[in-house]
Amino acid sequence: MPRVIVNIDVDDLERGIAFYRDALGLKLHRRLFGGRIAELTAGDTLVHLLTKAPGTPAVAGGPPARNYGRHWTPVHVDLLVDDLEGAIERACAAGAVREGGIREGEWGRIATLADPFGHGLCLIELSARGYDAAEG
């Protein structure tokens, strides 16, 4: 079974570590590649914060350039939390920007935010039935 590593570009590694640790409870495991990458853990998932300067190419050969203003990508991180309001409060205190209110469904509740680096993320508090309530 493959393991999953989530890579998140940041322009300030220390600020990235502080945000993902203080806001979302990830744990700093180690630093890699001469301290340019921080490996954090979220349960069994590894999260690598990659130090990348704004304006540098995101792919070899040119555009798009990295931009840490709010941006959209079809891939984002969902984080399951036990206390949605508390998680929102911690995330915003650590620099996240809340994007709308809490939405609810039979499966649970969700809040969307942007981290300090412009990446979207969702905080999700599952109901007792969780995603089993969404089957079918």
C-alpha cells in the first residue's frame, strides 16, 4: 500500500511550521535537504513544507510562477477535526483567512479557509455516521 505525502509550497518555512503546528496540530518530525524542507506528521500522513521563493517557476521550463496570494487548485487538503469552531479559531489566530460560514450536511460540518500562503483547505467535523450518511 503506498503512503501519501502532501507537499505544500511556502515562502517562509518557519512561518509555515508555526501555522501548521499551531493552527492544525501537525507535528514537526524533522528537517530535510539542508533545512529547506520541513517534514511534519498528521497521523500516518507526511506533510512536507517546501521552501520556494515567490515568482520562481512552479514547473521546469517556465510558467506558472509561484504566487502566495490566494489561488485556486483542484487539489487541496481536508483536515478532520473533533471541534470545528475551536479548529477555526486556532487556524485564524495563526494566520488563516476564513472563507464563508460553516456548511452542514448529514455527514457533518465543513468550513473553508486559506492558509497564510494562499492555499485552500477545509476543516471537517464528521457526524456520528460520517461519510456513511452520504452513501448512494
